[in-house]
Amino acid sequence: MADKSPGRPREFDRDDALRAAATLFWQHGFSGTSTRALATSLGISSSSLYAAFGSKADLFDEAVRTYALRYSAVYDVAIAEPTLAQVISRLFAGSISEFVRADDGHPGCLTSSAVMVDTSATLDVRTFVTDLQRRDEERLRNRIERSALVGDVPSGTDAATLSSLLQTLWHGLATRADLGAGVTELTSTAELAIALLSLERPGDVSQ
């Protein structure tokens, strides 16, 4: 008789499972999403869900962290651009692309949506997200300061104020996406914001 494999093979793809779970949390919040609904959506049994993720709270935690880090990764790409105008253009374009992901089955930014009001009492997800976004803003401020040193921004530009404004615009785009705004509307808004900041011409925010 052939030896049995040391472990039962996974019945699902973990990344697909996280996307499916995030969709349910987006639609119904943490409290309104049952473990049974999660298991059904993921196509596994409740026992398999517990084996893979632990509790429902653990699954929520991992889903939010995964998406938060994905949003933060946009900053990694953007701040490497050679000019500040290109940094901001890439930041907005990349973020909009993440906010409106039809392949994930839901529009918007998970970490800025109403979902974050309804979290497990055992989790500190909001602190994690807040700290991550503060670090992103700090990286953006440092990038603006470097641009100021080489004359890439107007003399006297306050890097802290400008980075705060850009983060405010970022959150505004995220909120509009949560309300159902599509790529075209969000891109037009970002282009106008950049033009008003005199950093670039309208029409230069590319996906």
C-alpha cells in the first residue's frame, strides 16, 4: 500500500481566499459577515477555514493587512520617479488602479472604507493601518524635501504641508472610489489637482 502524504492538500488558493473574504467584509462589515458565509464564499468547510486562518478575526486581520501593504507598495514605485510631478502622478495613478479593481469584485479602498469602523475588538488593525499611512506620508515628505534641494519645487515650499495635502487628496480619491467613482472620474480629479498645484498639465496622470 502506498504511503499517505504527510498532510491533506489545500483545497483553495490563499490569495483567492483573501480576495473573497475581503469582498464579504467590504459588503457586510466584520460583524455582519458570518464564518459560514466566509466558508461558503471560499468554497471550503468551516474547519478548513479555521485550519488555514485561525479565527474570523484572524482572517479579517490578514485581509486588511494584505490590502494595506498593497496600497503602501504604490509609494515604493512612486517615490523612485525622477521629478516630484512624476512622483505625484505615479502615486495617484497607481492608487486609483488599486482602488478600482474589477477583478477583485469590489471598488474602493478597504482601509479607508466603512469596514474599518466595524472591526474585531481583539484586533488592532486600525492602529496598524494608521501607522502605515503615517510612514507613507513621511516617505513622501522626505521625497519632497529632496526635490526642494535640487530646485524641483518652488522655493519656500513647506514639505510637511504639501505631503499632508497630497495625503488628503489620496484619502479623498479613496473615499470617492468607495462611493462608486470609476477610473475616469478619479483620474480627472487627480489631473485637476495636479494642475492646480502647478506640478503638471492636465491629462498627464497615466495608468
